[in-house]
Amino acid sequence: MEWIEYVGYVGVVLSSITFMPQVMHAWKTKSVGDLSIWMVLILIGNVSTWLLYAVVKDVLPMIIANSIILVLSFVMLYFKLTFKK
Amino acid sequence: MEWIEYVGYVGVVLSSITFMPQVMHAWKTKSVGDLSIWMVLILIGNVSTWLLYAVVKDVLPMIIANSIILVLSFVMLYFKLTFKK
């Protein structure tokens, strides 16, 4: 495996965990007023698109990463719609 | 061009614009307390990694998208460090 492929795997791991701190932050504070709902909605569209791409192209790391991000973005949407502030 | 390549281009456009509403929201409200700084920092690492990957692999749409997201994530970091709340 070439070195750049390892860089790709680092990218996959970092992509997968990017929104975990945001979900934990929102869960702890129960406050999401500063989160843009448009960011969350576009993120869901963005990640759904890449998930479709990854499934058709059969790229497993990309399927896993985008599935994780999709779940996290739906959790953020749920928080955004249910927390009062 | 196969249909799935068009899906990829939609993904590139959606990825590029994902954080624009968040930057505008933060700029308008001057409030970023609910944004996780760890999300922003991991996003910077994530996007820098993909930018390196895209440059080495010479994938222009991926270079453009990741450059845009990198600029937006540094703007979010700047807001996070300078706005008081």
C-alpha cells in the first residue's frame, strides 16, 4: 500500500469522528441555539450523496465513514428540533 | 460520464457549502457558545488530510471542495476564539 493510501485512512477516521464532540457538547449543555439548522440539513444531504456514491462504487471505508456521519447528523437534527434553546 | 459521477459532483458542491450557513449564523449572532471547538479542530485536521490526499492524487474537484471547507473551518475557529459567548 502506498503512503497516500494511509493518509486516506487517516482522513476516513478523522471524518468519522468530526461530529462526535459536537453531539456530546449539545447533549451535555442541552443548548443548540448557535448551531445552524441549515448546516445540519446540508450535511445530511452531503453525506447521503457520498453514501450513495460509496455504495455504488463499493468503497467500504467510505461507506462506514459516511454511515457514521449520517447517524451523527440525524442526532444533531433531533437535538436541534427538540432542545428549547 | 456515468450517472454516479454526477452524484459525485453533487457531493462536491454540497460538501463545499455545508459550513457556509454556520459561518453566516455565527457572524450574524456573534454567538458560538454551542459550537464545539473540538469539532472545529478535528474538522481542520480532517479537511487538511483530504486536501493532501486530493493534491497527491490530483483530483481537482476534491482540491477545490476541501480548500473551501478549510477556509470556512479556520473562519469558524477564529469566531470561536474571538466571540465572547
